Amino acid sequence: MSSKFYQKEIRKMTSQKSKFAQTALISALAALTAVTTIMVRVPIPATNGYFNIGDVFIILAGLWLGPKAGLIVGAVGSSVADAVGFPVYIPATFAVKGLEGLVAGLPIKKTVAALLAAIVMVAGYYVFEAFIYPMLGNRIPMFAITTPEAALIALLPNAVQGIAGAVGGLALWHSIANKK
Amino acid sequence: MNRLNFFKIHLVKPFWLRFIIFIIVGLPLFSNFPALFISQILSKFFNPEFALIISYPLISFFIWLFCLPSLGLNKFLDYMSAAFLMALTTVITSSLLQNLFPFIFMENAYAASVRLLRLYFNVLAVFPWSLTFINSFSPDSIINALTQLRTPFREAGLHFALALRVFQHVGTVVSKLLLIWKERYPSLLVMRHTGENKKLKFIFAWVRWLAYSVIDWVYASIILTFEPIPAMVNEFEILSERNKKNDFSEK
């Protein structure tokens, strides 16, 4: 069957107002976010974090299904991936990726929303890595994994990750969900 | 009774005990402590660095043994091939980027190798563990249990059961898709054919590979993941309608 057939099916499904259809789509995108986040992980030794490509599905979820869905997909899908191997990043990821999905779903021009979401992700991780984690690390040693200098180094891979996520998310949204 | 049934985690009842066992067995995947503990014991017999390195495959081996009886040999080998592919892609991409952009991924060679080795065995254990975990809980038994609950809980439970079914489906799709993906884009895994000595040429080849292969993978995974969703949604809507009608007739 051609991909156009699937595109039609997917569009039909998202046009349904059923709550079950929303649950199914959000669960599928959250699962795909977790898988793609785990699939390509490049460790960034400076911050003990990692580069990944999971943002594609978070931004797609926001653009396609709206801010609430983007928030759930970003917060849940990415935190599940962080639980495996990088649990100390769960609080940061839950907040930052959730916010990224939420911003991607804002009712503004899609390109602007995707880019804004990427900026929120980069800025959010910078704030956590440069200020919140070092501050928490003074009281709870588990969080003493990064410094403001290390957070500066991580800006570049995070920016590449954000741009790749925005471009990929927009491309996917255009190919499968754009009704125009 | 088959003697192996004792080791099949999906047969353990009640469900909360099954859940607790999964969390305990999966603990080394979430935390460093079990690996450090094992390496402390092993360091009595080996060099401490070597003890730490072999603690990772030991943990992965234990998790494979835990998953094998529940999955059966064929399914286990399917999941393992997908896991090896995922782990290899991860460590090859990581080491490439670390060599190409040392100013971002600065770390001494030994520490970087240990980190990647840990990541490699982590992915190898995570993949079968998480798929066994998801597939050990049946959405049908959740739906059956829900029939005894009141309407609002029942509706929420149906959403939970649907989400679980979708997660199970994504697990199956991803493991099969990874193997197809490897057949189609083997270049990153077969380094000797890519002319890796010429750095600039290789960067271009790698970026092209990444763009094409990742886009293809993402698009295929979306299509295959979403294919059965309308049928699943219909099924749950019928169940929900039936529940509502039953409640109305009882009143």
C-alpha cells in the first residue's frame, strides 16, 4: 500500500474527536520518543548528559496534536529514556522537554513554534546545567554532575539537537499531518 | 507442569509482585550502585579497573537470563539482534563524534572507552528487559479487572489499557524495523568501506547517511506504528459504549 494511503488514514484518525484516538496517538508518539532517544545516544562527558534525536517526535506531537499532547509526549517519552542510564537528568528532562512540546503546540506559525521549541530546549537545559544542578549539587551530591563552564560547552550539541529536532519535526508534520 | 514455567516472569501472580520483581531486576539499568558493588567484590580477584569493566557484561548477562524463559528462544534472539544493532549504532556514532569534535566531547581515551562500553552493555540489557516488561502485562486482563470498578475509574482504566497495547505494538514494530533498517543502511556498521581515513570526506558521507537513514527510519516507524491504531481505537470505543449502556440499564 502506498504512503498516501497511510497519510489519508492518519489524517482521518486525527480528525476524530474521540478521546481514545488522542490517547492512542499520544502513547504512540511517547513510545517513539523514548525509543529514538535511546537509539542514538552520544554522551557529552562535560555535563554527563547526552545528544539524541528524540526531539523530532516531541516537536511533531506539539505541531500535530497541540500543546497538551506535546507536553505529555515530551515529559513522559523523554523521561522514560532518561530513566535508563541517566536517571539524574529526569527532573530536568521532565520540565524542559515537556515545555518544548508545549511550546511546539502553541497556536502560532508552525515554523516559528518549532524553532521556539528548540530554543526553549537549549535554554532550559542550560539553566538546569549551569545553575539549578550545581546549586542542588551543594546539598545533594547526586546532582553535582555539571558546572556553568560545562553547560557552556554543551550549548553547541544541544543547539544542533534542537535544530535537527525542529527541522525533522516540521518535515514530518508537513508530510503526514499538514492538511493544506 | 513444565519446570521452566517457574522462571517465566509473565506467569507470576499477582501483577504487583511481577512489577516489583521487574523493578528489582532492572535496578542496575537505572543506577550505578549494583555495578560498583559487583566490581568491589571482583576487585579482590582482578585489577579494579578490569573488575569494573566486566561488571557491566555480567549484569547484562543476568538480565538476559531473566528475560529468556518468558520470551522464548526465537523472540529473545530477535530482540537481541535489534539490541546489538541499536548498541552498535550508538557506540559507533558516539566514538565518531568524539573523534571528529574533540573540543565538545573532550575526555581522555580510557574514560571515554569505559563510558561507551557501559552504554553499550546498558543498551543491550535495556532493550530485551523493557520489551519483556511491557509484554508481561496484558491489556485484556486489565479490561477484565476494570469491569468490577465504577464508571469513572473504568474509563480511565480503558485509556491506560489502550496506552499499554500501543506501547506493546511499538515495541514489536521497532524491533522488526531495526533489522530491516540495518539491511538497507549497513554503511555505518561496516566502517572499512567508507574511507574513514579521509576526515572531511567521511563527515559528508556520515551526515548524508544520517539524514537519509534517520528520516527513512522515522517515517517507516510512524507508518507501521499508526497502521493498527484505528482498529484499536474502535475496539476500545465499543467497550466504552457497552460499559455505559450496562451502567444505564443497571440504574
